[in-house]
Amino acid sequence: METRVAVIAIIVEDPDRVETLNAILHEYADFIIGRVGIPYRQKGISIITIAVDAPQNVISAMSGKIGRLEGVTAKTTYGK
């Protein structure tokens, strides 16, 4: 199956959602190339970027699950 490279940008405004977010990321660990997390203490948020190489439907499913979390915003950008 053909894969695509994408970056998912995540902003976590509700720290109570971090455990659920980490569970989702663990579920898709085989597709994650890298992950960078930045706590922005002055604003009380966390900024996370996830680089993935996966089939389109897997990226969409992961991004959708993350985006449905209350207090979490996610946007996905795809490579060509």
C-alpha cells in the first residue's frame, strides 16, 4: 500500500487529555517517524508535532481521533 508523509500539528489546551492523546499516538507508533513536544508554560499549553509515514486512511484516522479530543486542536499537512 502506498504511503504518504505528513506532519500533524497539535495544541493541547486541556492537560487532562494528555493521557488519551498519548494512548492514540501509541496505537499508531509504527507509523510515527518522529515527535517533538514543547510545553509553553506561560500560556499553559503544549505544542506537539508528529511526523508520520503511513497510508492516507491511517493518517486520516489518527488525525481524526486526535482532533475529536476536547481541549485539543490538530491540523495535518501532507507532503506531495
